[in-house]
Amino acid sequence: MSADAMTTVHCQPCAGATVGFVFICPGRFEANRGYPCAAGTGANLARALVELNRRAPEVFRSPQRSDYLVTNAWSTVEYPALTGRSVPSEAEVLAPANLDRLAAEIAQLQTVVACGAQAHAALRAISLRRPELRVAYARHLSQRSVNMIPGGSDTPQRIARWVDLVLAQIAEADAGNEAGPQSGKTAPAVL
């Protein structure tokens, strides 16, 4: 994305960012607000960024979402009242034109956190093109998904567990880079 790129319903560019987040697709709240990760998902991303920055400031240099690229594995708005579904199929996400779009959006990044199954599939495909890309595969940050994270009794505790998983994968990728950049290319079990 160019430095003068504008935020769209599916992508919040950030000139100079080396870290970003890929979610599944924009939905009703994103369509209404005009930017990705709105409503509860955005609130949980904000919580996660504070914790990521506190625990790993060398990677997550800011607690502010505007300092990261935030995009989606699928750029089309999906929600049941509009399209009859909430997410795209994996085949749609893996279509060459879609992967080319996503690869171009994240071209400047060194680290990506893929949030949700379709984002995992897209990043596994893109990391074949870019073996140096450090990818952490995590659960989506919608409130429904966060509520399913074991080991926490409330949202802050569950977000902390989510952060644990992301940071463990980044550490594993960094350790793997000693021998070669292929570490972490298959999605591990997600909380």
C-alpha cells in the first residue's frame, strides 16, 4: 500500500508499518463505520495491542491501532442480511486474484498476526511466496470467539491468553530463524 492509501471498509493501511493483522472479512459494523475491525472486534484488538505492546515492545512498538496495518483475508462485506453468510469460503480466500490483493496489502510487513480460519489459510498460502514473513496464527478477536478461549474467566484474562499464544509463535519463529525462516508456517492449534 502506498503512503497516501486511504482506509477502506476492509483495510486500514499504515505507511511504514512492519507489523499487521489480517482478519477474515468486513461485516455489518465495518460497512456502517467504513473501516476494518469495528465494534467488539476492534475493542478486543485495542485490548490486545495494549498487552502486546506491554509484553513485547520490540515487536509491537505501539499500543495504538493506527500504528499497524489492519486488513482482511477477503475484502467483500459479508453478513447474513446482505449476503446470506458471515464469512467467505476458503476457496474464495485462496483464489489467485484475492491472494494477490492481500499479498500487495501486506507487502511491507515483516510480522503478521492472522486472526481466524480464513486468514490462516490466506497467510499459509502467502507465506509460501514469502518464506521470510513471520506469521502468528490466532483465534479471531470477535467477542464470541474470545469468549471461547479457555483459561480465563473474563475478557481481559482471555485476551491475555490470546496474547500468550501470539507471542509464543513469534518467539518460535524467531528461534527458527536461526536455522531458517520456515518456522511457524503451519497453523498450530489455536486456543
